[in-house]
Amino acid sequence: MSPDFLASRYCYEIEGNIALRRHQEGTAPVLPVVLRASDWTITAFGALQALPKDGIPITQWPDRDQASLDVARGIMDKGS
């Protein structure tokens, strides 16, 4: 999630809606990855569990490598 993603009609409205529909059907999990601060929690994605933990944007972590590791671990946990 980022301001650019939310502002992009194609990314948010078209690709995002396809992803959310597949998530609801159970054919593809959707895990929002919060890259930069944005109002993503008021969107349809806001009901989903975001990564990294607590939905803190990667750009706000003191160590971006640690944030990336948290995202990777969260994805692996969902796959188990």
C-alpha cells in the first residue's frame, strides 16, 4: 500500500478489485504490504491483515531490512 497505489485507477480499481474478489472466493490470499504512509485502512483492503506487523509502513521502520524480513515471515506464515 502506498499513496501511488491508491491514486492509480488501474492498480487500485482494476487489479485491486480482482485481487479482493479472488481473496473472497478463497482462490488467492491477499496480504497488503504497507510501503509508505497512506489512508489504506479506509479502503476495502483495510479489513485485511497487513504486513509488516501492525501495518507500520516499511519506510517508517528504523531498519528496512528488518521490515522486509517481517513481511517475508508473514507471507511464509500464511502459506503454512
